[in-house]
Amino acid sequence: MVQLAPINTCYFDKDQLPKLVQDQQDQQQQHAGDAWQHITPGASTAEGPGGVPAGGGNAGFEDDNASSCAGIVPPGSQQPLPPFSGQFTLRAVLVGLAVGFAFVLLNMRLALATGLAANLQVVTTGACWALLRCYTSLLGRDMPCIRPLSAPEVSVAASTALAVSSSAAAAGFGSVLLALQDPIAQRVGSSIPDNLPSLVWQLGYWRLVGYMAMVGLSGALLVLPFRKLLFARPSMTFATGAAAGQLVNTLHTPAMSYHGHKQMARFAQWSSISFVFSGYQWVFNNPACNGFARFPTFGLQALRYTWNFDFSLPFVGLGILAPISVTWSMLLGGLLSWGLLWPLLSRMEGQWFAARLGPWDIRGAYGYYLTVAMALLLSDAAYHMVKGVVGVASAWMVEALRIMDTDTLSDASSLQFSMAAMERALRQHIFMSDGMRGWVGVLGFTVLAAAAAFALPALAAAGRLQVYHVLIAGVLAAVAGLANARGAGVTDLNMADAYAKVGMLVFAAWAGQGAGSAGAALACGGLLLGVSSTAVNAMYAWRAGFMTMASPIAVFIAHMIGLGASCLLTPAAWLLFDHSDSLLANDGFFASPMASVFRQTAVLASAGASALPAHALWVAFSALIVGLALNALRDTLPMRLRGVVPIPAALGVVFMSGASIAVDLAVGAAARIFWRLRYPRSADAYALVVGCALIAGEGLWGLGKGLLAAFGIQAPICMTFTVPPQL
């Protein structure tokens, strides 16, 4: 039933065809009405039953998505969405490549200095918008032929920039690749007798180009057949991608309605708060201290097992965005692991694992954390991969369309603003009616995996790395890539490094002890790292395009162009640092500490299962069975009861990352519940905006933080809390 509401709002029953009864703003409402009629099931012959494009969930490339976008006028705009040729433009690709190369230099410097790499998607998106805006503003006044800038075009440029800027971490600069360098071998050799300094690679330019072509292009092709299934699940928020898309919508919204102005104001307000507070936290986070990350919210004894609120606003924003089932799963995982299992495990130090080992040593408690978490994540990915392969993908797709109606990011049953409801429906229509076939991704991934199987052993020059090793690594990389994509969709965390370490454990043990086993493990681990990392980045790019109503085909092609260009640009960026005197020196600025961790893991794993703690494999196998059982139970129960069963991917992340993430999500979920109780209409309309703003603000500060770290500027104040001895 339709009722009148003030200021461009209306109530509607989602089970009936919504109709706009009265034009309160004639032009705006007329455009919105036309757009709604355009996406009504049955209004277009390109759709089949349930809203799925004719020909199945993955229509062919010949069904150009641009034709389905033509004529759609987004709410708050007076111009229709541009066609494919207006989104995928030469200027967008060139701007994306330029921005991506600028930020890959920053990520490379950060990876070499700290071993870590920041997710700068929000920043690169803003930079792409700024450059394109300057270009159209300067030339558009004197050259009428210059096409006006649109939000989908910005998403296409940002997709290219994301592919290039994230390639340094995906290729293993700062981790796997540097672990094969002679300075790292000498550094680790003093503490591990089995380390062989001869296991080194010479990272020449063309060798790096070939290596990146093998490991850097497969991830995006891998998730191509699963993209709609991943987006359809309510728990798959991909919060960083959503924040980047919301940033574009806020910056680029011509002729905004009242609702659009309110959205922009809320986004600017909360992103500014997040940016300022992130900078304030950095002031107290000197490298010798922990800052707010170890603030004893619940006391020092609870802090020992990561039970604290660390004031991480991005995860608070994720808690606002994510369904309650995700928060519940994270909290339950924190209670089971950091509240029960790991405290009990710590009492077995010296019996179940060696005492007084480093925090990243796989022979210690970290071996349990890593194997159990990976077992849960891999069980989740393997279950859903088998479920799709055995022939239920089409039925799952029909269910996915229905599930999307209850997505937290697009909840039509609760969003009461007609503009927000219109945006939800338009996004669904554009994304679900793309023209990409799943077999294209399967074929491309298979070809690249086969090429890697024959080329990587010769390229790595590792005596024990065989063709069948790389073939099996390609199969495991497919499972790891899907698992990482699902985990990142739920928690917004990229666990690619953890999957690489698990792969190294498997292949080092398989290759056996002796010369070349650690090199074989690092090569296969690099393959898992590249595939699982690029798979997540592709999903982030699609989520940003989903938010801006960009053509999924345009976003995908731009992302693949960026990945191809990164094979040439990232090795060039490495050459700029290769001649530094402090590169990989123990006391130098570019010490790359994580490379030592990876090499130590590979050398220790060459001893086989004995490298792990005594009962780690049995505990991990039990976790694998539990994860499969939980997935089966979630599919068996009715929809309203599934939220009670925890999500294995969420459990796996919190088992290894700590309970503080679950606390952050719980704070965000509690804030949204309180907001909805007090101001239900405001909460339902602006929860997405506020959650994305908290993530985007911290992402913008990530640029400043990365620049400060890259140039060696440290925080001026040290704040730390000392945990008392264990009782």
C-alpha cells in the first residue's frame, strides 16, 4: 500500500509494484518513475523469471550491459547513466594508471620499510575523481566536445588504479619475493641451522614481469563466475569497496535532491570525524608503543587475550553495515577462541608446544592459531565451491535475487525514502543484468595456472619445485582465493598472507628436506598470495562499481587492464628502490621484517608436519569438520533461523586476528540498534552512509599515515599498557 510522505519520501510494500502517487518535485519524480518502470520485472525482454537475465545468471558478453543502463536516470540526477562507451573511456584508464603507479610507489616503500601494505582504495578513488574533475573542468569550458564526468566513469578509473596500487603487496614485495633474497637468507641463517643461503632469486626486471603475469592476473578471473553469489549473501558487505563507492556518490552528485544533500552532509560529517580521530590515535602510536590498539577497556587481564575496544572506527563502521549474524558470529568466535580455547592452550606451553618462542613462530601457539583459522576459512570456501560446481548454481542464483532484497546495504523492507529505494533497485538491476559468462573466468584461470605450472619452476630456479607442485598449488589457490574473498566480504580483512603461509607449510613438507624445498615452498606460497589477494581486490572494485551504478563489464575490463599494466609498472617501481644502500639491511630503513618471517616459516616447514606443534593438525582437522557442518546446517535451516548458526568464515578470521575486532563490530551493531530504536527512519536511510563514512575517513588518513611511515616520521607520544604476568 502506498502512502504520501513529505520531502521525496514514500512508504511501499515490497511485495507489490511500487508506484509514485504524487510528484512533489515534478522533474525529479518523473525521472525516478521512468527509472522504476525500466527495472520492473517483465518490462524488459532481457530478463527472465526472478529478475535473472535471460540465458542464466551469467549471460554472454554479447548482452551488453550498457544497453540496459541507457535511459536510466539515477535519483537526484537530471542526466541518465552513460552507456558503456561513456563509462569505459581512454581518459579514465589513463588516469587510473597514473594514480595507480603513484600509489604503488608508496605501497612499495611502505612494504619494504614495515613489511605491510595499506588498503588505499578510498584514497585512490578520491585521487581519480580529483584528476578527472580537473580535466573536465579545465577543458570542458572551451571544448564542448569534452564529455561531462560521471560517477560510473570515476569507478572505472578507480578500478584500474586499485589493480595497480595493490600489486606490490599481491606480488609479495615485502614478504615472499624478498624472502628469496640473499640478505634475508643471511639474516635468518644465524638462527636456523637448516637455512640454505643458496636459495635466492635474482629479481631482474623481466623475471619479475613474468612472475607477476603468472600470479597477478588469475585472482580476478577466479571470482568472475562467483561474483553474483558473493554479492547476494547478506553478510558479504565488502565494506571498503562500499565506502569508496559512497565517496564517489557524495563527491559527484549533480542536482542533488533533499535526500542527496542530507546524505552528503552525513558522509562529510562522519568521515571528517573518522579522519581526525585516526590522526589523533596516531599521535600516541609511537613504534615502541601500542597506543589505543592495546587500550585496556576491560582490564589488563582481559587485554592479555585481546579483549579490548581499540577505538578502530573502520570496524565500528563495518558493524553498522554488517548483518547481525556477522557480528554474532564474530563475538561467538571471540568467546570460543580468545575466551576459552587459547587461554586453555596457553597453560599447555612446554607440553603441546615449545616455550618462549616468538609471536610469529609456527612451532609455538601461533601454529595452532594459523591452522585452525585456515581450516575454518577453507571449509567455508570449499563447501560453497562444491555447492556451485555440482549444479545448484542456477537455483542458488534465484535464491540470491531474493536474498538481495534483505541485504543490509539495500534493505527495501525498511528503507522508507523513495530515493534510497530507487537506488537499491537500480543497483540490483544493473549488476544482475551484466553480460559476462562464468566460463570466461574459468578458462582464463585454467590457462594461466597451466602456464605457471611449466614456467614457474624454471623461473624460480628451485631444484625441488616440480610441475605437479604448481598444478596442485593452482587448485589450492582457487580455493584460497574464494575463501579469502568470502572472508573479506564479511570482515573487510585481507588474509592473503595467512593463506600463503599455509601453502608454504604444505609444499615445503611435500618437497621434503634438502636443497630447494624452502624455495619451492616460497614459490607456491607466492602463487597463493597473488591469487587470493587479487581476488579480494576484484570484489572491492565491483562493490564500488555497484554503489555508483557502473557497468560491471566496464569495471572488470578496467581492472584487468590495471592488472596487466601492473606487470610492467610494479617491477619498474621495484628498480627505483633496488639500489638503495639500506635495502634489506638489518638496521636499515628498508629492513622488510616480514620477509624474515616468511623465510623462517618456509625453512621450518621443510621438516614436514613435525614443524607444527604436536596436536595442531588434529585440532585443525576437527575445525575443518565443524566448519563444513556449520555450513550444511545453515543451508538446512529456514531463513529466519540461519542467523543463529555462526558463519565459519567469520569464526576463522577472529580465531587468528583477535577478539578486539569482534568488540568493534559489536559496538557498531549496538549503535545501529540504538539509532533504529530512537530514530527508525533516519537510521534506515543513513546507516549505510555513516558506516561507509567511518571507513572512508580512516582510509583517507591511511594516505597520511603511509607517507609519514615511508619517510620515517614517528609519532611524538608513546602510550603503552603493560600486561601483568600470567596468573
